[in-house]
Amino acid sequence: MEYPVTHVGSNRPASPRGPVNKTALRVSILLTGSALGLFHYFVKPHASEADVKQIAQNMTSSTDWRGQIAPDFELKTNGNETFRLSDNIGKKLIVLNFFATWCDPCREEVPEIDRYFHEHQSEPFLLVGIDSEETPEKVEQFVKALKVSFPVGIDTGAIQKQYGVTAFPTTVVIGVNGTVQFYEAGALANADVAFDDLLRQNKGMISAGRVISAENYKTLAQKQPALPTLKAQDSGTDSPKLSVRAQQIASKMGCPCGCDSKVKDCHCDTSKKIEKALATEDFGKQSDDEIIKSLNKRFCLAGGM
């Protein structure tokens, strides 16, 4: 049985000063909004038209998958233990972080999410890192270099498909009701902002006994072994027509999906999106290396962010 996410009420005492002045409240909201707007404007790079379209697609995925039952899976972790989602569901807020060692945004994100995991180990919170089809040696070096304290396992590709992961990093949060509550492609800059409210809500659900049982979860997960396919993700089967130069770039560029193939030889969704970008976008006077670097950054960050 699924349980809806409920917001736990605030325990903050009422203000002794009586009703808040509405004008002051409006000014405060405007100032806060302006500050956030300025932060995003100056700190974040401006997105191209192609970036905006891809970001919209990622937002659609996040919205459509929220509330869906999380697919069950099993993963061998670096602690020589086996993590099964069905064994942990309903007990803790579970965060899945899909990453690759070659992905710079993944490396930048790890210290922040590891800090949050370390600070909340005594609470019903679990973070599991899921690497994309790499060798144990590479993952071990990554874990040691970044001093990762949360459990990490290597996916052979099946779990990524279950969760519709096409770019790294991707973070999926699963609530104690067994459903996806958060889905984000792209590096998280602030784990407190991403997880605090969800953790608070789920702790309230645990206290109220509003959690899914392992038996009910397994029944629902059997009916939905993977997140539903989204039309927005369909990239088509026909390869776009590439110019001579675009073909040269596709032959030179390694596919950022994590395999050993070049873009022109890979058949993953990422390579198809890169080929489409090479076929339809104007890269101006950029060199081949500059174009490859730009495409790598775009599709490694969030499939287009």
C-alpha cells in the first residue's frame, strides 16, 4: 500500500508580537527572491537554447517520476556487503547517487553529499553511491582520493536503466512510503537544501507509522520493475545527418556515457543527443577540442545542463 507524502507541521511557537505586518513580509519575500535571482545569474553559467530544452526535459522527468514506486534492485558495495532496496525500504530516507569517476561535476559534488551523510548517520538517512560500469580499481581510487564514507557499489548498467539515468551525476531520493520523492540530474551544490525538508517529512511519517511494509513494497515493485518510459526521453532511432567536420568530431570524441566507444560507434541515448547537437547547432569558430570539451561538460553535468 502506498502512502502519500505529508508535510509535518512546524513546532515553532507563535510570535508574541501578534500578526506579522503584511507589507514587511512582502518586502522580505521580494528581497529574498531578488537575492536568489542575483545568485543564480552571476554564479551559474548562462544556458543556450539547446541547454534550456534539455533542462526542461530533465524537469519533466523529475515531475513525472515523483510519486512512482521505486524499482527494487540489489548492489554489492565496497564494504563487501549486499545492499537490497527492499531490505531498507520503509525504514529510512534513501538517497541513490549515480556517478562516474571521470565526471568532474561528480567529483565536485561528492564532498558536499558525503558531509551530509556523515552529519546525519544517527538519523533515518542512508546514502548509496552507484558507479557506472567502471572497474573496481578506478572506483577504489575515486573513493580513497575523495575520502568517501558512504557505501558505494558498481552497477553493470541494469540499475541505471531501471531509474532512467542518462547523465551523471543523478540523485534519486526514495521516501519511507517506497516512492520517488526527488529526482535531480546535475550536481547538488547544497545538500542541506536538497535533503533537509525531505528528511524532516519522512521522520514525521516514521513517527506516525505511515511507512510502507517490505511485503507491500515488494508486491508493488514487482508490478513496476523500472520507472515508466517518458516520451520526452525518446531520442528516435534514426541517426542525424552529420557534416564532414561533425563526423570527424564524433569519431574523435569518447562517449561520456562511461563506455570505451567513440560517439559515432556508441548507440546510447547520450551519444544520440551529442550527434544531434553536432548536426543542428552552430559552434561558431570553436576548435574541435573546444567543441568536445563543451559537449562533455554539458552531457556529463546533467544530460544538457
